[in-house]
Amino acid sequence: MIISHKKKFVVFAPWKTASSTIHRRLQEYNESPYSRFYYFNAYLQRVVHQHVTCAEFASLPESRCGYFPASFVRNPYDRVYSGFLQLKKDIQQQPLAVFSERWIKDLVMNQLADNFPQLCSAGYDFDQWLDLLQEHQIYEVGRNTSFPLHPCHYWTHFTGNQMVDFIGRVENFEVDFERLCSLIDVACGEKVNENVANEISERENKPNSYKHVHKMSDASIRKINQLFKTDFDICGYEVLSV
């Protein structure tokens, strides 16, 4: 989450929606007092990170500043596949990371230990892994802060109401990012890219062009359709019929 007091805006950071790229491009305006990495938030009374949802933000003092709120979204198919890759990456890299406190690292290691058996049971195969996922892993934010696949509308809506004034699409990233910069009156700057932004450059201006769907079984597509129905409805992404 990026907070700018000078320019009076907040940009939420849903998992797997170019949040690293957005942070790089807007870092000179970022005045957030909150860490991007795992930390204990005194207002929320739990360990969180940069991916604070709209519901969580409502408990922070900055939510009462009246700043311009924005968020990016991404189609559920590519987001789920990217989340699968992120889980494998985190299990390898997070144990080597530096944490602010030992107990926070212990908590995160326990969360990763919860994620690991599913990957192992699936033989690190996407379709088999997705088949093992349970609904509570998708919908419950507080249980495991190291699971990157909560619905995207958690960062755009709260109690059924849209909480952000701007919603951009990863699939149309450069155009939508320039539009956001115009609305918050900041310079777009150099087009530095990280992670997902590099993957989408060739697909810009194709809102329903799904990069990873060809790697999924029909059963996986149907499960994503079911688990992320609200995201499809709210964000206007095409639901694939199989």
C-alpha cells in the first residue's frame, strides 16, 4: 500500500497485480509509515504486510484523511497461476529473509509450513494443487498472511460498496497507470517494470487475453470460475465456459 500525504492518495496492493512495479514507479511519493514486509500492526493487532485490504485499511488512521483511493486488478485465471508460482518461490526464499522480530519469522514459517503440504501432495502440479485448495484459504484473510490468493475485490470493495475511486487493469497496465498518474497529479516517470508487469506488455489493450489459461485443465477453470465469481462480476472479466 502506497500512501502520499503530499499528493493525498492511497494505492492498494492486491497480491499479484503489479504491486512491485507500481511501488517502484511511485516510491518518491510514498510516505506510508507501514512496512511492505511482514510486521505487527498495532491498529490491526496482527501481523500484516503491504497487501492490506480495504477492510483492514478502514481501521487505520489514514482511512479518515479523505485521500483519493486506487487499486489495480487482474483476471482470476492469471492471478491464480501467478499465486501458485509465488507460493513455490516464497517457500524457497522467505526462510532466508530478514524479519524485524524472531516471533514474526516463526509465525511466517508456520504459515509457509501450512502451504507446503498441498504443493507436495500435488507434486508441484498446478491442476492437482488447485484441486486441493479449500474455500477458507481463498476467503479468510486473517488465518494465513502468506497465502496470496484472496479475491481481488477485497482491495476495491468493502461490505459490497466500492471503496476506491479508480480501478486499473493489469492487462492494460501502461494506459491505466498513466490515467492514474493524471488523476493523482504525479509524473509517470521512467517505465521500470518488475515481476508481472514484464509478463503483460505484449498483451496490453487486450482486456480478456489470458496468459496462463492454456496451462489449466477444464476442472481448474471451472473451480476458478466458482471461487472468484465475484471478481469476474465486479471487474468485468470474461468467464470461460468449459
